[in-house]
Amino acid sequence: MSNSTADASIVDVRALPPAQRHATIFRLVDELEGGRSFTLVNDHDPKPLYYQLEAEYPGQFSWTYAERGPDVCQVEIGKLAQAD
């Protein structure tokens, strides 16, 4: 499901059943230390997830698209340093 590199993690949720994806992502966001991030790889634009994160962690995370293709979407999700 995930690969770690020296600087960041890549979390590919495409193999997970849809019902497990958001729970997995929320757990990862909960575990993030301030100033750290991971790249989410999904088979569609996870924009609804952005709104859920904003409701749960208002102003505490970053959301940066790395790829927004029709078949693969990659978003870097980070926890802001002051959110720790």
C-alpha cells in the first residue's frame, strides 16, 4: 500500500476497497507530525476528501496536486508545522 522514501511516503490506495480508503487516509493524517507529508495516489480526484479534511483539521494541513490525470491522481497532503 505504501512506499517510503528518504523524504516522504507514497500511499497508493487504489488497491484498497473504496470503503477503506478514507479511514486509511484519516489515520495517516492523524499520525503525521507537523511539517511532514505523504503523497496520496488514487484512481480519481479525491476532492471530497479535501473537504472532509478541512472540516476535521481546519487550517492544519496542506493539499498540493502533483498529478491530476484522468486515471491517476496524486496529491501531497501535509500537516502544517504549527498543527503539531
